[in-house]
Amino acid sequence: MTAGRFVPATVRTQVLLPLRFVDGYETKARVYTFDDLVDGREHLALGLGDRVAPARAGRHAGPPLVRPHSECLTGDVFGSWRCDCGAQLREAVERIAASGGYLLYLRQEGRGIGLYNKLDAYVLQEEGLDTYEANLALGHAADERDYTVAAQMLAALGESSVRLLTNNPDKVASMSALGVTVLEQVPTGVHSSPANIDYLATKASRGAHRLVV
């Protein structure tokens, strides 16, 4: 697909959803579903803070804070400390709710290789490979994620300029190439534990993530 050009998506459904995390934090989100996303998967956008109001309902104070968050069943749902995904999701919701913007929940588990392959990669990591080497050993690219759907969702919501909440420079480059104006890269916290410290160090050294671990 040509950089900066994609098939337009449209909002399919929007509904207000109260959120409550296990630590007691509560907020509200307006959850959007979409038609005509290029990969046919069921990705979501969660409007938080001033974006809880329906899209195009009025002027907002400034560009949205946006977190493209790739689904991680083990981290997001089961609280695994093998990665930092669940902690980043929790942090992102609170920060976006305070600032106003969107959490884009992207259904691309394991950097796009899927849940079973991610767990296969974990087995290889236990044998000494790092997270990137394990994906390659399974016949996949080190990172197979595609952010076209993220750009589609933002366009459908009427947002063309964003502040991007991420430590990953590839997300900034990908979104910019798809025509989204990234006004600022806003770093997330570093959620380290004995179980994920090597994983975070690998992201910093091989993926150029903005992390100090």
C-alpha cells in the first residue's frame, strides 16, 4: 500500500464503556468499531478524556494523545511479567484519560505472529534466543506489525495530528509514512521486573526503544 494512502474506513459502532482495572482505577471510554479496515480484523479505538464525547461532536483542546497498543493476551489479561504490555496498557489508559485522546487496541499478538507462535517463541527464548531471534527462528520477521489500520481508525475519527505515546521509533516512522502527523513522541514508563529485564534490554539495544533499563 502506498505510504500515506489507504482505503478509508468508517465508524461502525460507538458505545460508552465504564472501565475498571484490578488496582481500582476507573474511567470511561467511548469504544469505536470500524468497517473496511484493511486486514479485516476487529481492532478497537477507545476515546478517553475529552474524546469520550462522540467523534466530531465539537472542538477539542488540542491534538490527541494516542497509544497504538498491540494486543497481548498474556500480559493484558493474565498479568504476565514476561513482557511490559499489561503495565503499559494500564499506564496508557490513565495518561490518555488525563490528557484526552485514543487508545488504539490492535489485534496483532506477538508482534503480528499470533498467540501460538508467540508462545512457541517463548520456548525458544528459554533455550537462549532473544525475542527477535526467536521470531526469526520460527520463520517470521522480527516484527510483522502493520499500523495501516491505526491510521485508518484515526482518519475515520477525524484526527490527522497526534501526540504518540510510545517508546518505539518504528511506530512513529510507520504512522508518519501513513500520513499521520506525529507532533511529539511521548515516552511511556519503564515497567521492569526480574522476569522481563532481558526482554526490555533487547528492545532497547535491537529495537532502538527509548528505554533505560
